[in-house]
Amino acid sequence: MNNQTRQPATRAELEALETELVKREQKLVADLQGTHDKDLEEQAIERQTDEVWDALLIQTRNELAEVRAALLRLQ
């Protein structure tokens, strides 16, 4: 969870955030597994974008781990 945003206060808010993060993770993984253009110049641009998606995927997975840890603490 980003320290700059308000922390979810309730279990329901944490569960909603978990659902949102799982959807984001699935979309990023799907985008990264897509095929690249056959044109080498276009492929180079796509691969640069892949680096951004990789970083976003790592961030999303870190946030998801934090949310899940918070949910475990609430049990």
C-alpha cells in the first residue's frame, strides 16, 4: 500500500483493495505475455514498455502482499 494514500480502515476496504490489485496483476501479466510486433523498431518500443509493465507488476505484487498481510492480522 502506498504510504501517500489513506490506509484502508476496515476488512471490507482491504478485501476490495485486494480484488482491485489482483485484477491489475492479471492484466499486467496478460499484457506482458502478449506477442510483439514483427517490425523491429516497433518491437523495440514495445520492449521498453514491457520494462515499465514489469516495474508496475512488481509494485502491484508488493502492495498485494501488504494487503494480504494486513488481512491476516485482522483474523
